[in-house]
Amino acid sequence: MSVTWAVRQPHPVVRPLVARYVGYAQDEVTLAVHRGLPSRHVTLVISLAGPVRMAGRSLQGLVGGLHTSAVLIRQDRVQEGLQLELDPLGVRTLFGVTAAELSGEVADLAEFGLGSLPDRLRELPWRERFALLDDVLAARAVEPVVPPPELGEAWRRMRGADGRVRVTDLAGEVGWSRRHLGERFRAELGLAPKQAARVLRFERAGRLLRGGRRDLASVAADCGFYDQAHLSNEWRALAGCTPGRWIAEELPFLQDEEVAAEQDFRA
């Protein structure tokens, strides 16, 4: 199997809304079904080959909200496209809806006036594709919709701790009650604070496994799980499989983030 990745930082104007662009080109893919795992990001995917196929839908471009279970995606042998990692609090600015309205859902990119973007990107060499994304998204970032600073700080703190923070402590730090923090979290992100923390701990575990850690007991301790059994139970709930099965099936098709960031496309 041939796999090429390229990771790009967006333009500074776009960076508060989009963590990074990930370009990919894969040939001779043998994994028939890929698990799209829960993460801290709202995900924008643009296929430059065949459409993305899931749950009876086929979309050339899509936006997936925060979720607490794996999204099963059928894979073609040849794949090429871009994945954008969006900050949930930036979704209002980019699409005019809250991340809560997308939570657990997959929306057609055309619903947000970007239906022509896959065709426009397909015609360009790779370096110009990233530049076009900058132009399109920067135009939407001219008048950002800023959430309450308390919510932004709470989300920043939770992300920085990879979910290993008590919700009561977090509410106290930003000067809100626990109940009010929960209400604002759900209204904007679509997840309660405890759900968001759960996803962040799971995501951290995935990063460690992707980076080569295989001692599940130490991974569990590092990520704030009670023990290895707790980690395994959370993986079954959030990924739909055990960590061992995910490592065997999915990890050969993934790369550590630092390695991917060093790669580049020639064209």
C-alpha cells in the first residue's frame, strides 16, 4: 500500500477556527471499513476521488459534528482528499450553525454553500489546494462569532488537560456554576462537559497508541482511566472495538502526527 500525507497550518486568520489541514493520497487500500473515531474536532472531509460512503450515504464533501461513537466509513482501494480539523467554537463563524446542531450528525458540505469546493480543489496541484482553502475560509472569518469568554476558557482548559479535569473545578475557575457550564457546553458543542472530557481522554489514549505505546495499563494511567479494564471498556463504547483490535486493523493505515507533519507532496 502506498500512503502519502501532508499536514499544513492554516493561514493565521483561519488558525483560530481550524487546527490544521491534512492532505492524503492512498493506493491499494485493503481495509474495507474505517472507523472514524470521536475527537475534539468537528471534521470537514473533502474527497478528491470517489465519494465518502457511510450509513447509506455517499458525499463528496461532508462536515461531521462531535460524536461519542465511531462512524463506519467504507473505503475504496484508491483514496485522495483533505481533512480539516475544526474548533467546535469556530463552527458558527464558518457555517452559521453551532457545533451542537451538527453533534452526532454528518452534513453535506453543499448545505453550507461549499458544494463546488471538491471540484475546484481537484483541478489544482497540492500546494495550491491548501492556498484555496485558506482563501475560502478566510473570507468566512472576516466577522468571527465569538462565544462567551468563560466558555472559550473552559474549553481551552479542558483540551489542554486532555479531559483530565473535574467539571466542578473547571466551572469554578471560569466563575460559572456547574449547571450553567453544562447548559452552555451542550448548547454550543452538543456534548455535556463530562462527555467532552470522556472524548478527550479517549483521544489522548489513541495518540499514545499511534505513537507506539503498547502497555495498556500505563496508557490507562496516563490518560486518567481508573485502570486497563476501564480503558478497554471505553474503547469498546467509543470505538466499537477493543484497543487490541484497533491496533491490528487500523494502525497500519495511520501515522504518528509528527511523522506525517514531516512529509509533503511533490506537486
